[in-house]
Amino acid sequence: MTPPLQGLRVLDLATLFAGPMCATLLGDFGAEVIKVEHPAKPDPSRGHGPAKDGVGLWWKVLGRNKRTITLDLSTPGGRATLLRLAATTDVVVENFRPGTLEKWGLGWEELSHANPRLVLTRVTAFGQFGPYSHRPGFGTLAEAMSGFAAITGEPQGPPTLPPFGLADSIAALATAYAVMTALTARDTTGRGQVVDMAIIEPILAVLGPHPLWYDQLGYLQPRTGNRSRNNAPRNIYRTADGCWLAVSTSAQSIAERVMHLVGRPELIDEPWFGTGTGRAEHADVLDEAVGGWIARQTRTDALAAFDKAEAAIAPVYDIRDVMDDPQFQALDTITEVPDPELGPLRMQNVLFRLSDTPGAIRWAGRPHGADTEEVLAELGLTPADITALRTQGAL
């Protein structure tokens, strides 16, 4: 099958993590992604987290389906080479501080002159304008400033940050959507445009009605731990054999089934039980009922009983459980990828399944600059040209 994005060329100039992940998502569905890294300063993700035999494992995921070249954009040779690449490219993804590309003579004016159909995708913490636009920033700042951390954690505990790149990942998904939207618009207008993605915004979007609640009611959601202010029972409960199970009852019918299952059907007749908000206001009563029942069951027995009752429950997994779970195995959610450096690797598969034009992981992240000469030769540069660029320090 021909991948749906085959024929689309993407230059990934970005680092850590939203911009590169956006490019990865496009590459998973057939886009030709060329990762451009500084000759002496590779993408820092190559050194983030655990490594095997000196090879960073995070990069193997983030760099998959990308050809890698080196280019110092601040040099005349690097600038000229990038403009040549841009002339044959559909999308450029970058996350330099606003004004950096312009300083190098590679701003929107120069890039769009080289290729009027180009989509320039700019991913920064705070966007391209505004009082904070000049500041450095990472996803952690977005998790703090969006309101996410303020509502996360136990009621008497501090605001809590996620232990992974949540804001960056959400921004990557949003940026890939923005890129495809801009490319669709190009089909109508014939011209590319600039995508301005501020990492502080997509995570705020997924928080839902919080701004509206405050605007209309002055309501600030407090930290509630694993509970919800919108429904109950909704919590993490421990089984007799020391495992943890998550229960959710967002639907009224599910809440009623759970009460029958745990032997407390009389609670269904309480006037407050008929709404999610009413149940949330009586979470102590419901948690005692559900938690007390689960505490007397093994994990296996509790899961089987909930399944029979058609009520929603799930075990709390660590990554070992994820990789062994039969549902994830059926979906091939964790798939095996051959790698010449490390051998077979298991990593997350492409994000979704298409029936006719599926995506695929063609290769894991490649070594720094592995494809420089091949890509530049395809661009029409001779061996002498490439040697001259190396001599100038551009590669």
C-alpha cells in the first residue's frame, strides 16, 4: 500500500520534544523526514534517559523514520544549503527562539521566497509574539502555567507535575494536526503559510471547560487526587492481593451496576445518586462501599466480576504489564523494529490504524548525520561541494 503521506517532504530542525515528535508522526505515515542537526550539537534527546552500548534509547523512538543530516544554519554554507533543501520541501519544523531564523537569514521571508508553497511550522513555549515570546521554555512550564499542575495531586498536597513530557506530547499532536490543516489550505490557495504553535496552549485546550467555569461561575477546581468532581465512584482501590484497580462510573447505568455488584443497591435510591455531581459530593460513602468490596477480592476475581457485570474497571499497569497485555498485543501497540545498532527493538507503534493506507515504522532513529552525503547528493551537490561545506564547518 502507498502510505498516505508519501511524497510529502519534511525538514525537522527542532529539538526536545514537541517539534521532533510532530515530524515523527508525519514520518510514520510515509512523509520523507530529514532531521537536520548541528554538526557539534546533536538533538539533546540522543542523550536523554537510559542508553544501551552508548546509544540513547529515547532517540530510537523520536528519530524513527527520519534520515539524519548535519548542517550549521548559522554559517553561509549552511544557510545556502537549507534554502536549497527548502525549495524542494513541503514542511519545515523548527523550535528556535523567535528571531533566530531571521538572524540567520532564514526567516519566513527568505524561506517563502525560496518556496512559496512551504509550510513553516514554529513550535515554541510561548509563541512568536507577546511579552513572554523571548523567554526559553519547556513543556514543564506549560504544565505549570496551563492550570494542569494546579488541579493535579492530593487535596492537601502540592501541585503535581507529570513525570514525562505531557505538554510536549500534546503539542506534538496539535502541531501535526495544524500542519495537515495548513497543507489542506495550500491545496486551495496554492500557497504555504506559517504555523505558530505555543506549547502553553494545547494542554490548556484539553483541560476542557475550566476557563468557562471560571468565567461564568468564578469556579476553581481544587485538587482531588484520584477522585473526580464530576462523578463517583471514581478512584484507585487496592485488592486483597496488593494490586491496584481503577474504577470509573461516568455513566449513570455503570454506577448503578457497580452498586449492585458490591452489594449496596440501596444507595441507588438516595436522591443524590441520580447525578454525577451528587455522587461526587458523597464520594466518601461510595469509596467505602466499592473500596471495601475490592479489598476482599483478588485482582483476578475483581476484574472478572466487573467484566461480568459490564462495569468499567482496569488494573493499574506498569510498562511490564503493558507489554504483556493481550489487548495491546492484539493491537500490536508495542511493535518490534529491527535496528542495525542494537538489534530488535520494541517500541510504541504508529498512533492509529488506517484500513487502506496504514502507517509503518520503517527504521528506528539513525546515527547523527548518517545520511548527510546521500541527502546532499540528491540535492545536486557534488562530492567537491560537500567537501567544501565540511571544510567551512557547515556540515
